[in-house]
Amino acid sequence: MWPLLVFIAAVMVVVAAQIVLSHFLGQRHRERATGEPYESGIVSEGSARLRFSATFYLVAMLFVIFDLEAVYIFSWVISFRELGWSGYFKIFVFIAILLASLVYLWRIGALEAGPPKRRLREAEVK
Amino acid sequence: MILVWLILIPLVGGVVAGFVGSRNVSACRWISLVALALDAALAIGMISQHLGGFQYESSKVWFEEFRASWIPVLGISVHLGLDGLSSLMVLLTLFLGIIGVGASWSEIQERAGFFHFNFLWIIAGVLGVFLALDLFLFFFFWEIMLVPMYFLIGIWGHENRQYAAVKFFIFTQASGLLMLLSILALVFVHRAGTGTLTFDYSELLGTQMLPAVATWIMLGFFIAFTVKLPAFPFHPWLPDAHTEAPTAGSIVLAGILLKTGAYGLLRFTVPLFPEAARSFAPVAMTLGVIGIIYAALMAFSQSDLKRLVAYTSVSHMGFVLLGIYSFNEFALQGVVMQMICHGLSAGAQFMLVGALYERIHTRDMGKMGGLWTTAPAFGVAGMFFAMASLGLPGLGNFIAEFLILVGSFQASVPATTIAALGLVGATVYSLWFMRGAFFGPNERGWTIVDLNARELVLIAAFVIGLVWLGVYPQPVLNAVAPVVQSLEKMTQPVTAALLRS
Amino acid sequence: MTEAQFVALSPLILVGLAALVVMLAASFKRSNGLALGLTLAGFAASLVSLAWAAKVAPVQVTPLILIDRLALFYLGLVFLTGAAVALLGHGYFEKRAGYRDEFYMLLLMATLGAGVLVATTHFAALFIGLELLTISLYALVGYTRTEPRSLEAGLKYLVLATVSTSFLLFGVALLYAELGTMEFGKMVDLIRQGGHRETLVNGAIALVGIGIGFKLALVPLHMWTPDVYEGAPAPVTAFVATVSKGAMTAVLLRLYLLVGGAIPDSVMTLLSVIAILSMFVGNLLALLQDNVKRILAYSSIAHLGYLLVAFIAGGNFAPEAVTYYLIAYMATSLGTFGMVSVISGREREAEELRDYAGLFWRRPFEAGVFAAMLMSLAGIPLTAGFIGKFYLLAAGVDMGAWVLLGSVVINSALGLFYYLRIVASMYAAETSAKPGAAAREVALLGSATLAALALCLIWLGVFPAGLITLIRSAVLGV
């Protein structure tokens, strides 16, 4: 146990040292552009509060949905031999259902990386 | 089987009339008329056979019976039966049904198909009530007749029809549920005693139970029937419903629906609970007497003609209640007479008022007066039925009220004395009705068309009926004699006890 | 899993499969008709497989699910109702823009959840079924995404249902902690034997009761009902009012039969108070509404109060009475909300009372059916509702529960008043109707479904003997 504790303590010390030392040793200046965001030399415009496409959120959700199911597959794998063919068949059904829902998500455009195509499809339905 | 046809003919006729009515209004009127006439012919044929020239064969209780299984798991069957009392009620129903179709011949122009559908279904429901010998079946018909009546008042009624229709429906429904509770209680008490679950009237007769239980169960029946009758204090729905209903609706309400209440008391409340009914008699008689006097006073203070006639109904039904709970032959015979005669006289009065309304579009007596000069036949008819209503000797109502008072005198002298005052009240309001509508100067200058041929025929039928019953009531009395005698026997001790006191 | 178990479970499997098939079909060809066809095929297959399963019943499939006659009976009920909702939904969504196929998918999933509920004998399965049902319902209630009210209703249902489910879950956890089992039968036995912490168990039962009471919308857990019923698309409202409540009632009935009527007096008193409150609150608040969907929502609260009366009265008649009443209530609610969905126009639903003005003369068929449904709710003879009420009163009289019966009578009169208001507005003059609510075209499938329902109601009202025998055999099998 104790080597781990030592390691954690060492990490803490190093990180703390970096912060504290840079505070004392680092240079300070207060110029005209100091507070501005750095955009490769281009002066920034507009608000920083941009609207992001919800697709990112969707992808995150897909990840959660499909990744959670892995828990069940793990539990099956652990007792693979005890469950035998019956277990194999059941996990097969389970994965088939997952696949079917993946197909569904793919077809309704939930996997598209931007909004345009989905909008098009919605328009079609209308 | 013939009993089933009696109920089925109006049911089917109603459906046919309803479908035809949207295309051809007069065809639907004729269909209704033919259906009812056919039904009446059937009923008369059957009943005359059994009464054998109105001589009763006393060997059998029911001279026509029908029994078929319906819901065997709950001991419910389709059990219909006809005896003297129900034959008279069936004939009255069909008579007034035909009159009702005739009376609405020109009044109902809109949605006539649906109107006749409802009308015929009411008739079918009432026939069912008079024929049913299974308590579940009885309740079934009891409720079924209310729905079309609700539509009749609600759709074709006068200005305040919505209020009246809802009030009518809720009063009768809620009281009906009380009766259902009582029916169930009776059935379960019977099951506890005998182990069989049955709703059959003949088997439930003579069920043994504790007096307190019997009183409670009887109250459920009593309230349901006295709401329908109606007796004070359960009458508030009646003036509204009668006033707002279309003519045919009023005729059927006053002529038949009220009689189902009286019939229920005679057929169910008393025979099923003779002991309880006996001990309850003072209360019932008091209610009857209060009804007679109170309604007579109320009738006198009305300016709306239909409302006036409606209150006279309450007053006359007070006599029925008084008579039933006197428990002797005279009174019970009088009750049956009163049921029939009031059916005729009130029906006729409502028809007249309806015909008048069709012509002058008001029921307010203050706006009438002097109509005799412009429509003498109207006046004569009005006079005749006013006389019938006040109990003029020679007309059926006189026989009825006389018999009731003779009978009730033996049961309770004070009650009879006060009830007799009701006759004075009847004279006053009947004459008030005549004076307000037909006599005096014709201040508003009404000129109206007198009764036409169709109306004259209908009125004539009423007149013949009332005169016949007034001069020769024996057939009616013969027909109900067995029923009356068995009722009297059942409740004998009460008469003795009251006489002793 | 043995063959018998597989056969017994096949009705549930088939419904689940149908959901999957509809989903896959939707991903390649979007078509309202196709999805409906697949859904109906799924329900039909499950219904047929019920007969198959009946041959092997009763079968215990894992400790979770018991397929016995009661379960099979209720499964049939739930599937038939689900199919009717699908038929109603077809016409309703045909008129509206947006995705349609997912409705059927969610409907099948929700029905599957309800199916699990009626067959469960274990709290774990109860929870799974409940969640499957409820989660599908969140989406269904908020299905018309462009309608703010539908979304609001969906959100409201989400929050409140989640809270109530947590109560249920907490109760179950406490029961498990104390008794060490989640199977209904064992729990009842252990509680009967005693030797546990009384307060803890009672508290846990109360928590479970909250979860169940919420689903049944009994007072004081009824607050969500009017808003959700009003906001949800009409076919979904029909589903919430029927399948969701019916399945919960089946669970209650199963527990009731297990307990065998040996319920402590204090619980009985509490239940009586809840029943009476439900009746009065439902009916009195319904009197104040002008929105037909809200009126029907409050009326459904009252009806569950009536249903509870049969439970409380107990006795031989109780299980039959509950089931018959429930069937009558389900058929009727389906009919009334179905009617709302059939006569609704493109722009909005026909939910104001005045939208119904003159319906009798405009569309006599639909109005007649609607009137028949309302009469059934009011318990007028010739309809199934009457036999239901008759049964209820019979159960009450049998056990002498006079206070409850008295409130049933009073409430029937109250109820009549607002049912008649709707009927009256249907034959009133057609002047005050706001535009946009009336359907211009007749939804043939929906109307046919309603006609079948009406026939069914009248048939059950006039010839109830067959169904009673069937119910008896289902209930006595437990």
C-alpha cells in the first residue's frame, strides 16, 4: 500500500511546486492585448457563447447507451461455461436487439455529424 | 312468448322509425302508430282471452308467463308475467302511447325520427316494468325508460328543458340506485336463508328477515317508487319535467311513468315486506295526505298551465299513496282506478294544454282568457277534463277517489278527513284553470283554430274512457280483484290493529 | 428455459418482437399503414399464442413471472386494448405532421411492460414492467413535440412518475432488507408468520402503496391526471387511462388474492378513506371543468375510487366484481378518449365542450356511440358499465359496506350531472363551436374500432353471462 501513497504524495508535491514556483518566478506584464483571447494573431469578434450543434450531446448519449450494455456482456463472459448454449443464445438475442437499435439509429440519422441531413429528412416526412 | 313480443314490437318499431325518420317524417309517424296499434291489438287479444269477457279465472296467479335463462351464474332470468293488475297497466300504456304519437303529429317537426325512436323505447321500457317478474330485469327496464325520456325532455322540450331533463334524470337515477341496493340486500338475505342466489320475484316473496332489516330494505324500494310516484317530499323534479317536456312527453310522464311508481309499491314494496309496510303505513299515509294538500295549494298558485296540471298530478298521486297504505279492498280498488283514471284525465289535460301552446305559444294563464268564445270545442274539452280532475260523479276519477276515501276511512279517520279537503282544493284549482284560460273577456284578442279532426278523435277516446270507467268500473275491479284480495290478506293485521285503535 | 416455459412466455416475447420489427421497418420504410399492420400482426400473434400458453398454464418462468389463468386473462385484455389504441392512433397521427412509426413502437413497448406487470409475482419483475411501461409513456405523452402542452404533460409525467417510482423502489428495498425476499408469495407468508419489525414493514408497504396509488391516480396522488390527460395526444390518453391502470389493478388483485382478504382493519379504514375521497374529489372537480378531456380525467379518478370499493368490500364477489368493473371501465374509457381522437381535426383536438355542440346532428353515428359510452360510464343499463356497477354494489351489499355504498350512490348522481352535460352539448344547437376542432374527414379505422367497442359494451351489458364465467375461471385459478 505504502508505495502508492508515496507516489500520490510525490505527484501532489510536484504539481504544487510547479504552481507555486511559477507564481514567484514567472514574468508578469499587463499590455493592451494581455486579457484578449489568443486567436493566432487575429483579433476575436463576437460572443464566446456560441451555439454548438447538439450532435455532440447525441453522440455522448449513444456512447452511454451502448457502452452500458457492455456490463451485461461482461457478466455473461464471466460465466460463459456455466451458461452453455442456452446462455449463448440469450446473449445472441441481446446483441441482436442492440444491433437492431443501432440500425434504427443509423437510419434515422442519429449518427450524422451535423444537422443538415436530418432536417432534410424531417422535411420529407412533412 | 307473446309477452316478449309485446316488448319487442315497440323496440323494433322504434329502431325502424328512427331510421326512416331522417328521410320521410310522415312515414315514421305511421310506423310508430302501426307498431303501437299492433302491440295494442296483441295485448287486447291476449288479455280478453284470459279475462274471458272480464270475468277473472282465479285459479292461476299469472295467466301468461315467460321464463328464459339470462345470467344463470347470478341467478338472473328473463321472467315475465301478466296478471290482472299488469294487464290493466299494459292497456293503459299502449292507449296513452297511441295518443302520444297522435298528439305529437304536428308538434314535432324537427328530428322526428329520433323523437319516435325515443318515444317507442319509453313505451317498451314501461311495458317491461309492468311485466318483469325478475327483480334484476325489473330494475333494468326501470332504468331503461329513463334515458329516452331524458332525451325527449332535453331535445324537444321548452325553454328550460336542459335543467328539467337533468333534474328528472338525477332524481330518478339516484333513487333507482337506492332500489338496486335494496334489491341486492334482499337477494343476499334470501341467499343467507336458503343458500340460493336468485332475483326471481316469486321466490323472493316471503323471505324471512329481521324486522329492522326489512324496514331498511323496504325503504330503498319505497323511496325509489315514491320519487317516481311522486309523493311529498320527493316531488320537486316533477313540475319541471312536466312543464318542459313536449306534449307527448308530458302525456307519457303523467299517464304512465308515474303509474310505474304506484305499480312498484303495489307489486313489490308491500308484498315483499308486508310487516315492514304495515308498520310504515302511518308515515306513508301522512306523506300522502301532505302531498294531496300541499300540491293542491301549489297548483292553485301557478300561472303556468302545464305547471298547474303537473301539481294536480302530485295531488292525485297523494291519494294513491294514501290508498295503498290503507290496506283494504276498497282503498286498493280505488288506487287501481285512480291510476287508470288519472292517467286518462292528466294525459288529456296535458294534450289540451299542448295543443293550446301550439296555437298561442304561451302557457301563461295571465296572457289567456276568453278562449271559449274563439274555440268552443277547446273550452268544452277543457271543462270536461277539469270536471274529471275535480272528481265529478259519473266520471272515473270520482269512483277512484270515493273508493280510496271509503277505504282509508277504515284505516285512519284523521288522514281521510284531511285528504277529503283535497277534493275541495281540486275543485278550486280546476275551476281556476278554466277561469284563467277559457272564461272571462278575451282581452288579448286571441283568435285560434279550434280542435281539428285528429285532436277531436284523441279527445273523444279520452272522454269515452273516463265516462265508461265512471259508469261501469266493474271490469277493472274484477280484473284486479285477486291482486287486491291477496294484498289485503297479506297485510291483514294492520287493518285490525288500526280499527282497534 | 424449458419448452413449457418458452410457450408460456411466448405472448410477451411476441409483443417484444413486434416492437423490434416495427423499429426495423421504420428505419427502412416510413409508413403509417405498414407500422400499424405490423403492430396489429404482433398483437394478433400474441393473442393467438395466449391460447397456446393456456394449455401449459400455470407455469412459473423463473421466480419473476408466473403465467397462470389470471395472467393470461389480463394479458388478453391488455393486448386487445393495445391493439385498439393502435387503431385509434393510426387515424389520429395520419392527420398530423411528424414521425408516426415510433408511436407504434413505443406503444408495443409500453404494452409489453404492462404485460410483464400482470404476470409478475416478484417485486423485481414488477419494477422492470413498471419502468418499461412508464418510460415508454414519457415519450408517448410528449409525442406531439410541436405542441407545448403535450411537452409540458410529458415533463410533468416524467418528474412525478419518477418520484413515485422511487417511493416504490424504496419500499421494496426496505421489505427486502427486513424479509429477505422479493417474491409476493413468500413475503405474504413471512409477514403472516410475524417476527419482523412491524413498523418497518408497515412503512415499506405504505411506500409501495404510494407507487401503486400514483399509477392508479387515487386521491391524494391524483394531481397529475388532469394535466397529463389533457396534454397527451388523445390515443395516448386512452392508453394511460386503460392499460396503465388496468395492469396496476391486476397487480393489486394478485396481491389481494394472495393475502386472501386478511387485511388489518386500520389498512381497511385508510383504503376506505382513499376510496371515498377519490370518488368525491374526482366527481366534484369534474363538475367544474369545461374541457372534455379534463372531465374524463377526473371521472377516471372517481372510477378508480369505485373500483377500490369492491376491493375493500371483499367477500366472494370482490375479484369478479373488480375484474368486470375494470373491463367495463377500460372499454368505456377507450371509447370516450377514442372518440375525442376520432373527431379531432387537424389543427387541434376537440376537447372543449362547445366543440361537441350539434355533434348529434352533424355526425349521428359518432355521437350515438359517444353517448352510449358516457351512459356506460354513468352505469345505465344496456351497457357494460351497468353490469360493472351492479357487480360493485353486489360485492358491497354482500359484505354490508354501507358507508361506501352510500358514497357510491351519491357519486353516481354527481357523475350523471357532468356526463349529461357532455350529452346535452352534443344535441345543442351548433353555433358556439370554435373552428379547427372538427375533423373534416372520417377516420375509417378509428370509427370502426369505436363501433366495435360500442357493440362490445352493449353485448356485455345485455349478455354478461359468458364473460362472468370466463372471469370466474380466471380468478379462481389463482
